[in-house]
Amino acid sequence: MAAPTHPLRTAVAGFGLSGSVFHAPLIAADPAYSLEVIATADPGRRAAAAERYPGARLVDTPEAILAGADGLDLLVLGTPPATHYPLARAALEAGLDVVVDKPFTVTSAEGRELTGLAERLGRVLTVFQNRRWDGDFLTVRGLLAAGSLGQVARFESRFERWSPAVSKPWKAAATAAEGGGVLYDLGTHLVDQALQLFGPATLRHAELAVRRPGGASDDDAFVALRHDSGVTSHLWMNLLCAQQGPRFRILGSGGGYTKHGVDPQEPYLAAGGSPLDAAYGVEDTEWAGLLGRDGRLDRLPTERGAYPEFYRLLAEKIADGGANSPLPVPVDPQDAVEALEIIEQARVLAGERP
């Protein structure tokens, strides 16, 4: 496969939170890409897309993108989870490289099938686990790499929000069998981060609950993992949390690290900021984490967040020969399959049908 002689001609399917806040801004800010097509049938979203990206062609459906696949190189799927498998499969068969937002697919079997299909067709397939480039997560990785905490025994990680009303109709109606619920949503990030930091794990405990009236799937979840490395991970996801716990709490033989607050990249992009801005990804120092032990704690500034790194790495992979390149994809889809296996096990352990 020859290296591309033009920016990667890219289509974004879906212009909700995923497409409008993450994918389109990151793609538009990277000269290695050309944002050619945006698919959304919602009138308000179409108007917003037309205003912000006047050079992009607007279509109603992802299928309309696939009908013109000959003029494209890459499809980014920011559509509801239940559509990921059929759309990614169709895009790969149409000769496109594909980015799938999380959760990769609804089942691990679907994920394995897509991974195998991409390999057979010689296409690049990756999953948008953007939280690997959160500033606080990068800070944690740095602490672990430096051995600053000694031998880690316990890892606690949370995504907790106060969202008493379900804002998106598809999320309100989506069942877990359709990829709905907080375990598939925020839990996908938490499980992925834990596996990245501490390696393979066995599920030890899971709790799932529906707290908000009329909810079709879980909005409060807890998962406990035991990693082969000896670390215990406790992961919380809650959309009806009146008082939020620390984003990270890590305890080791040489000290601990506690961090509150959430990475600032999403709200910055949602407010119209650009990844090219000097302030992008920079967290206010008041949210600095605490490193050490009680009585001897130091404030540790958070590393700058780096979501654009995902698309930089992807462009390098494709330019180097795509699936034939030895360079890794930004996120190995097999990683996403392993996380889905844990999520499936958690649903069963918590008493839900697979």
C-alpha cells in the first residue's frame, strides 16, 4: 500500500457529542486529514456542522457515506453502539479504514469478528479510547513508570456525574443488549485504563443498578478486578452522584496519589475551543493531585491532555503503509475486545442476561 499523497479524506458519521465535540474538531485541526463528509439527520446538528465546517458535505445517514466510499479513505463512527458492528463491517468491506468510538461493539464476539475481517482485508481498524490521553491518566502512567508509588496494591478510579435526567433519547431507550448503560459508556473507559496500567485481570465482583426513573439500563455500576500483576482495581460509574469521589486514588508501598476533578479537554472543545489553542488540555493548578502519604503530601500538577495524539498516531500508521505498516494503531481493537469480555462477565455476575 503506497503512502497517501493527499490528506486522508475523512467522513464522520454522527454529529452528537462524539462527532461534534471529539472527532470533527480533532480531525479539522490536523493537516493530515481532510474532513469531507458529516452524516447527521438532525436539523440543529446539520446547521451547526454546516456553520463550523463549511467545506464538508452533509448527508443524512452513514449509509449515504458508504454509497460514496470511493472518494474517501477513512470513516469515523460516532453513532449509537448498536450500529457500530454493521457499519464498521460495511465500511471495511467498502475499502475504508475505520475508527469506531467506544464501546467498540456490543459484544466481544462482534469485536473479534471485525478485528479478523480488518486483518483479512488489509484495512486499518482502531477504537477511539480517547481517555488514554487524559492529562490525569498520563500523569498516573508517568508516576507508575517512575516507580514513585512503590509496589502498587490498590487502584481506584471513578467517573461520577450528577445527571438526573437522560439527555439523549437513544440513551434513554437503549437497553444493555443494545450497548446502553453506564457500564458500556463510562465503564468502557475505566476498564480500558485499568487494563492498560496493570495488565490482564479477572473480574471479582460487579454491581449494576438503575437509579433514575424510567431508565432502560444501568446508570450506577461498580466493578472489582484482580490483575495478574497483583493489583486490585475498584471502578465506579455513576450518573446520579450528588457528591463525587476522587477521580483516581492509588495506594502503593512507597506512597499514594489522589486526584479529584475531570480532564478539561471535553468541556474545552464543547465550548468551541480548538486543539491548537495554547490553553487546550491544560488543567487549572487548583485540581493538582496529592502525592505522598498523610502528613507528607505534595501537590503534583497534571500533565497536559493530548487527545490529538490519537489522530496523529493514526495518520502515521496509514501513511506508513496502513495495515502493512509495523507501526501500531493508536488503540489495538483486541484491547477493546478484552474490555468487552470483562463487561459481559460483569453483566452476568450482576444478574443480567448476556
